[in-house]
Amino acid sequence: MEEENKTTQTVVQESKGLSIASMVLGIISVVLFCIWYISVPCAILAIIFSVIGKKKGGKGMAIAGLVLGIVALSILILIYILAIVGIASFASALNSI
């Protein structure tokens, strides 16, 4: 009986590891979104780990990691779109002169 409880506790702890990792990577990706070469891989890994961690357990932290990863990626995509639009409008303004 005691051996079965230890096995169950070990499985629960191992499954929460991916959820914790996704939450930490999501926080890192949101905080460091200005450094895109760190933020993008962290956000992608946060999303992947949260999907896997949500299936195995630790749902709250997995959802937090998923949300933070998506927020970081959407912030980066928005910044890149605004930069491309700004560069295009500046180039067209220079061509019209």
C-alpha cells in the first residue's frame, strides 16, 4: 500500500515538472520579449510543455504557461507587423519625394 502511494506521488511530481517549466519559460518569454532570440524559443517551448503538462497533470501552471507563451508570441508578432508597416510607409514617403 505504501509503495503504491510513493509511485503515485512520483508520477504526480514528474508530471508537474513540465507544467512548472512551461510557466517559467512563459514568464521568461514575456519579460524578455525585447530580446527576440531568447523570447521566441522560450515562448514556443512554453506552449509545447504546457500542452504536454496539461495532459499529465498540473493544469493551473500549464494553462499559465500556455497563456504567457501565447501573449509573448502575439506581442512579438504585433511589434514585427508594426515595424514592417512603418518601414514600408517610410520607404514610400522617401520614394514620393
